[in-house]
Amino acid sequence: FQYGEDGRLVEPSDPRFWFESDLYLKLSATWGDVLTTGVTYTYYTSPNDSFTTYADVGLSFSLSDAKWLGAFALNPSLLFAFETVAERQTEALASDDGKKGIYMGLGLAPSYTVFEDPSLSFNVSAPMTFGFSVKDYYTVDSKNQTFGYFSGGPLFTVGLKFIPASFGDWSLKAGVQFLVLNTNLKTVNTDDSFVPIGSVGVSMTY
């Protein structure tokens, strides 16, 4: 279910529980084990028609500053996203007037490994992102706002090192993310400007 314009729960069209499906194509390169740059094309769709299709091209930059700051590394990142398809009209992430907007995101991801042994590891991090509209990105009723949102909160990761490496790198993750939205996003988010989001999951890379 999703919220309707009047704040009541409404039933979306079929497939009713498939809110979003995205296609990503990314090329990235790491320079000197410190700087990572990337170009990403993202195509956003909603199978149950909760929002109309849109797409953007993103340029990303991330810095691994652990070699200088050690345990106090901030791991800063920067993202610019340029809309290539802007069909949305009242959704929460971009212009409502058909203009192709430009987004900028500033991120920090400080983390600390509490302990680590051959079978388990425990890490605490605080990833956070500040989202801004460089041009026509957070527009409602033809009014754009530069500040879009803040997202951040604690994330706890338990590395399951007892699983053989031949089965991949496994970990358990749990955290709480707090969203602080500007007034435009509040308008299209059922008048909620502060949203806590909890998450629990299992991660595997191979």
C-alpha cells in the first residue's frame, strides 16, 4: 500500500507490492588506492505506477582518507546527478514541472572496528548524506529549494569470518537511518519532515 494525496492508504495498481525497480550501469576507476571516480546511468521505474519513469547520469567521487586519519577516517564522497528523463509530476525526488534537474550529494561515512578476530568482526559506522538541488531538482509548485534532505544514523556490521572464503564474504547488518526533509519533500511525503527508518539484513559479496 501507499499513501494517497489525502493521506489515506490507497491500493496501487498491479503488481501492487512492486513499488520500484531500477537499472544501473556503472563504470568506475580507483586512483592510487585513495580516490575512486565513477559514471553511473540509472533508470528508475515503478511496476505498480507509484511514480513515472525517470533516469539520470551520475558522476561520483569518493576519497579513502584512512591512510591519513586512521581510525578517524571520514571517507567523504561527492555525487552529481543530471536528469536525462524527467517525466515526474509530484514525486518526492525531483522537479514537478518537467525540467531536467541537477542533484548534488555530499556524504561522510566514519566507522570504527570495535574488535576483529579470525571468526568474527564488529564494526560501528555512521553513514550520512546531505542532498542539495543545484538546479530545479527539488521543485514543487514551481518553487525550488536548495537544501533537499539529510540522511544519517548508526549502522552495526558483524562480519561472519568463520564462513569459508570460497563461499564469499558474509556479514550481518542492522541500523537506524533518520531522514530530515525540506518543506517541498514534506509536502509530497504526507507532511512528514522527520522519518526514522530501521533496517536489518544479510550481505554477501563474491
